[in-house]
Amino acid sequence: MNFTLIDYTAFGLWVLISIFISYVLINRLKFFKGDKNIQKVLTWGLILGHLLYLIWKYIFLKILGN
């Protein structure tokens, strides 16, 4: 199983989307009272969540034998 360019592109775009989502939620909508530390945690949580998905995809495809 090889990761394709689409996988890498999707992850790269998700990093940017995660930063944008956390910025909007924390700074614009004032969730969590605009705390910058929460913004960093939210950003990393979104990025690591997507990375966990890619790891799960890799393991799942190995189990299926692809």
C-alpha cells in the first residue's frame, strides 16, 4: 500500500484548514474566551486527528492485504 499524492495533498490542506478553523473559533467567535493556548491545542488536535486517520488507513489496508 502506497500513499498517493492525493493523500499527501489532503493532509497538507487539512493542516491549513485546521489552523483556519481554530483561528475562527477562538479569535473570531471567542470560544474559550479567545485563549491562545486553547487555539494551539485545538489546532494540534485537529492535525493529529487527521494523522491518526492516515495511520488507521494504512493499518486497515495492510489487514486487507492491499
